[in-house]
Amino acid sequence: MALIEVKNLTKCYGKHLAVDNLSFTVEKGQIYGFLGPNGAGKSTTMNIMTGYLGATKGEVLIDGHDILKEPEEAKQCIGYLPEQPPLYLEMTVMEYLRFAAELKKIPKEDMEIQIEKAMRLTRLSDVRGRLISNLSKGYKQRVGLAQAILGFPEIIILDEPTVGLDPKQIIEIRELIRKLAKEHTVILSSHILAEIREVCDYILIIARGKLVASDTPENLENSMSGTGHIEIEVRREQKEVERVLDRIDQVKRVEYTLLEDGTVRAQIEAKGSGDIRERIFHAFADQKMPLLTLKLNKSTLEEIFLELTQK
């Protein structure tokens, strides 16, 4: 059974459809990237998944528990860091984490051990006595992460965890996410592609409230690219290059560019999904026309994201 099941989830704000019949599953022990442009419905979906918001229609099951019908059982499985961490600035780090532990009903005999473990993981031990208001944005984000992992729930949900952080802080948060993933299932929401590619095993792309793609980063790049976009460069007349490519049945379309040094560059689109690079190589070798370049052009995650979210 999937750890999380989202079924036909819909959320309307008046006439605005924020989430549109969304369905997906989350399996145990992976880092999932929830990717979409601003306003795509990511935060709304996460708020529904964590019980902060009710759905207009559909259901969310957390380890078999309906988030609306069995909220207490479902929420025990979840640690959540919203985009704006719910911090009390007048508290010290230790006071705040004790307060969060009490809210989570962590037994008193386990509380100190769990707080120490969460602080050690998030590297907060040195600032335990400092007021949260005096911490940098990066440290405040760590405090938010520490409260999310208190109780060490099976699922950790992080909404835009690196927003507003500097490059060093971003790297530190990424390392922490990888550490957490060794013992937890992590769902990470972001509109930053580099973030998702760096840490996620699986990507869910959402646009206008709908799921438009879900797969591993590698499979997404391969499936969107196919194997049909091939680039070659030959130092010959264009007519000669055309004559060779015209004899290859699997070639669907070719775009030619004449480079400054007289080299012809051909962008080749193949029919179907077969890899025809070997066929192209032999066709030119038979004509004693050496290829200066023969490469497969794959779509980047950025190109895939733009293609899927701008339709």
C-alpha cells in the first residue's frame, strides 16, 4: 500500500479552481519533488495533505488514514514545514522546540532526547539558548525544520524550504534533506528546478492545479526527448549531406545550418523512438564522409518544465 494516496483532489476558492481533480501516490523511502510555477496549486495541495485546509472534493489517505475523518492518526505520520515557518520569535530555540513537542504530545520521558536529536540533526545545538528573533533566516529555517522532524514521523513535508536563503544556506538545507531521507519519506515543494534535480528521486509536476507529469528526473528527460533529436556536423556541401540522409528511412525531418567554416550542421528528427545514431554513422562512413559531430540532444528538465507548464 502507498504511504500517501491523493484521490481526485479538488479545491475551489469561489470561482477559482486552485486544485483540479489531482491524483497521485507516494511510496515509502523516497524524496519526492513537487514542482510547479507560482500559483500552480502546490501549497494548497500540501495544506490539504497536512490537514491545514479542507478539500472541496476528493480524499487524502496518509498510511491508510483519511486526513479529514481520522486527522489525529494521519497527522501523527506527518512533519510539516510550511513556506512561512510557524515560529514564535520571542521564544528561545529550546523553549520553542519544547512547546512544539508538547503540541505533538511527545511523552515527557522522551521529550528531551527527541529535542536533542532534532537539534543535532539541524545543527542548532550551539544556539539553543538564543531568541529566535535574533537568528538569521537560515537558522530560522532550521528551527522550522527541527519542529517538523520532532516525533520523527514517517513523512516529512517541506514547502519551499530554501526560499530566501543564500547559496551556502541552500547547500546546508539540501544536505539535511538527504540525511532525513535515510529514515523518512520526504516531499519537497519548490519552483526551483535545480533544487528538485539535486535532491529528488521522483518528480511530480503540477500546472494550473493538474498533475502534468510524474516520474524520475532521468525518465522524464528521456521520455520527453525520445531518442529522435540528433545533431551531426559534416564538412561537405549541403546537397551531399541531404543525399545521404534522404536514403535513411527512419529520418523524419532535418533542419540544416551552414556554419562559418563551411561545415554543415543537421538537426535530425527520427521517426518513432528508435536510436538511429549507428545507422547515420554507417551511412556517412560508406560515403567516406567523416562526421565531425554526432550527438543525441536530450531535453533538459528546464525545457520539460516549460513545455509542460506553459501549454
